[in-house]
Amino acid sequence: MRLSFIFLFLCSFQWLIAQQKVAVRPPEFQPKGLAVWLIQPSEDCYLVLNNKNWGQLKGNFINEVALPRGENNLSFKYSYNSEVVENKTVSVTNKNQQLLKVYLPKFDAIQSNLESHAIGGMVYVKGGSFQMGCSGQFESNCPENELPVHQVILSDFYICKHEVTQEEWSTVMGSNPSYFKDCPQCPVENVSFHDIEIFLKKLNQSTGIQYRLPTEAEWEFAARGGLKTKGYQYAGSNQLAEVSWFDNNSYKKGIKDPDYGTHPVALKKANELGLYDMSGNVWEWCSDGYAADYYQKSPLKDPKGAKGVPLRILKGGSWHFKADGSRTTFRYSYYPDYKYKFSGFRLAFNP
């Protein structure tokens, strides 16, 4: 009986010590309450936390911010085109491993879990007017489906600086469908338009961001360099080998050569907007339905392709295709259930 009493006393004493330890934990701060990620960097972006200056944030970097428990108000100040900009205040509840993704210079602040799957390196593309289609500047005979050259006016949008990689796809989907596996930074390939729809649904549910495929017009405008265009034939150069993996430096080398097949993204020169592999590596699915005569009736503002047609647009050429396919105006199409080892995609979303 006495031993039982001593045992119960010791257990009770240990329980009281444990309760005291809990009570003395600092109640105000969690050291990793929030991670702030500037997707589109600004060299002079400052965080204002609960109306007090927190400090400067690093672009393209996970900035860890300690938050008081409960609701917190965050806003961001930075300069853009020599003007000081302050975004709307964002309310954040202190939870472990929370990620706030901030897009500059024109951005929305979006909350999601740190473990959710974000596609890195989105590039802001200022909209504007351009002449879409084959002008004949580089081609003696323009394909009929690239004619007539016609004016298009686009709204602002974001587009990924590189093709979606195998690592990014696997993180979202849990598997890798690519033919050329064991290359996490290579573009995912062997995916159909329908496969991408499933990927988008999962990605958007987990991030709260409405990622989508670019339209053909957005893709071509971005590939040409947007408002910064220098009028190149390919995306970033008139010398295709500078910017593209295509048949001459990939497919034609033969299956035993290390350059055969896809390559890690962003190895070649970027175009005027800082976008990689818009020419070559893998064909890129766009959201548009394809019709050979669509340019004859395309709307002026933000065209979205033909409706009620069986084919979808692919752009940019691939490691398996001749140089002509890497032209920014080249139009290729296939059925939405088509998949092969040279078709992939990149993502876009609206500001």
C-alpha cells in the first residue's frame, strides 16, 4: 500500500511539473509563423506588420516572419516606375508553415499552406497590341494557317519562365509520366491536354491560385518578347541553337548520345522577357481550340481560339522537330488525348 502511494505521488508530481512547463512557454510568438515569398522580386520591398515597419524582404527568397498569435495585418511597400506603391492590407492568422505568395509589381497576396504545390518563377507580362501571325520577314512562303497577320490586343497576364518540370508535376500528381525519367528539372512530357486539366484542378485546389494554360495569343506574344520584343524569328534570337533544343542538336544525334531527348529547363538563352525554352525542348499545349482559318475571324481583344473543334493548339517546337517548328508564329495541333515524349506545357494566370 505504501509503495502504491509513493508511486501515485511521483506520477502526480511529474504531471504538475509538465503542466508548469506548458504554462511558461512564450505565448506571443511562433518563430516560423509565416513565410513570405516574393515571386516577382523587387529590390526595395518592405513589409509593414500590424502598422509597424518589419523590414526589407528579399526577392525570390522565403522570408521567415514571426507573427503574434491571432489575426495580423500585413502590407507591402515598394517602388515601381519611380512611384511608391502600397498594396492592400492582408489579414493572416498565425499558423505554423503558412505561406504568403506575393507577386510584384502588380500583384495579389494569396494565402496557402507551405506544403502546397506552387509553380515557381512566374513572369509578369504587360499586355498590349501586336501583329500576330507570319509576316514573311523570315519565311518566303508563310503557311496558310499563320495568315493573315492581324492585330491582337492582350490584357496583362503572368506566364511561367520555364516549362513545368517533372519534379513539379510529380509533387502535385504523385507520379511521373515522362518517357525521359530521372531528370527532375527536365520538362514533364508524355502528357495530354486532358492530363493537364486534371493537374490544374489539383494544383489550383491546393494553392488557391487559378493557374491555367496560356492562350495561343498570349503564348506567341510572350515568346516574341512582349512589349520588349526585338523582332527575332525564334524566342530570343535569330540563331536557333542559342535558345532551343531541336532536332539538329538533340534528335539527330541519335539515341546513344547524351543530348538525345529533353534537357533541363533554362539551360539556353532567355528571351526579352526572361522566358526560357519558348523555342524547342518540348511542344507546349495552349488552351485554344484549333482551326486553320481562325486568324481570318479572330476577335481583336484577348482571343481564345476556335470553339467546338476537336483539335488543340501546341506551340514552340521540340527536341524532336525541325527548326521551322521553333518559330514563334508556327502553329501545330493535335487531339486532346494525344501524348508523346515531346509534348509538355507551361502555366499562366491572370493578375
